[in-house]
Amino acid sequence: MPVQTQVIPPAMEGADLLVSAATGSGKTAAFLLPMMQRFLDTRTPYDGTRALVLVPTRELARQVHTQFLRLGSYTRQSAAVITGGERKFL
């Protein structure tokens, strides 16, 4: 996807990015893939929170979580969705 082609290389270098693109353009994978790759490349000696992704709605939080699970299905990485007033999704 074009957004991924433009965003992933600078994201892999650790650049801060602000991206605006249409729904379905691949924005979620464009930020999740570099983040997940960095986690694989730099292991930590403990289990703890390594990233916090803030999104404006519960629906979007669930969508990002689903995409994380799809992309990370062959890794030992895990994610959780925590929203106010609802149970925790693991």
C-alpha cells in the first residue's frame, strides 16, 4: 500500500510520524509492523509494557488489536485492549 511504502522506512529508523490517509489504506499496519519488528530486534529481560497505543474510540482500539493479532500471530508478542467501563480483552 502506498502509505506503508512511505511510512515504514522512516518509522523503522525511529522517526515520529503524523499520517493521514483514507480508511483501508494500511495505516494500522504501517505503524504496527515497525513497532513489532523493533520489539523482535531488541529483546528485553522482563515482561512489561513496551508500547502504548492511544486511539479515540473503543471500536478503533478493537480494530488495532485485531490487526496486531493477525500480524503477530507467528511471534510471542501479545497485546491487550483496555477501555473504560468494559472488561479487558487479551
